[in-house]
Amino acid sequence: QVQLAESGGGSVQAGGSLRLSCAVSGRTVSTHGMGWFRQAPGKEREFVAVVTWGGGNTYYADSVKGRFAISRDISKNTVYLQMINLKPEDTAVYYCARRPNWSGAYDYAGSYDYWGQGTQVIVSS
């Protein structure tokens, strides 16, 4: 079992910044990568970013490139999502998720096996 706990969400004005954290606990030995997804009201869950656990390689959705940065601290078993220049369309519940291996597309939710409960981000104009 793997447990994921997100924190750091909140309400900000457009142009503001937030940093989300995801604490990972449990059996983490088979972790290939950690990703962030988000889901806005009435919309499907969408990929935001992913980082490989070992090499630290990162990949982003086009909509957040240049504004969001994903990172991981292996010593703390924590993944971060630094978000700057936030826009109202970034408003969503943000979820972290574990990718257990390299099979499947990194931007496909089905490639991830464990999910956190989510943290709300609200960006007002």
C-alpha cells in the first residue's frame, strides 16, 4: 500500500503563486514516477506534470509549461508542484499520483495506481 497526502492548495489572485506538496508513504520501492493531475468542475481529470523518481526527468502539459515546475525530494519522500503566474483556468482540485512503472503513457491517468485525496486551488481574476 502507498499513501499520498497533498497539501498547499488555497485561493490566490491571478498572477499569484502556490506550491503544492505530496507526501508519499508506505511501500514506495516500486515507484517509477510521481505525477500531478487536476480536475476542474464539470471537466475530466487532466495531466499536469510528472517527474521520474530516480532520474528526476520532468514532463509537462503544454498549458502549464513555463509556469509550473515539478520536483521531488527523495530524502523526504515528497513531490512538489511550484505554480507561478496562476490563471483562473488553473482552478481545479489537484491530485498527486504514483506511476509504478514505465508502461503506458505518462499523461494517461490509467498509468497511475495510487492517488491522493486532492487539494483545491482557486484562482480569481
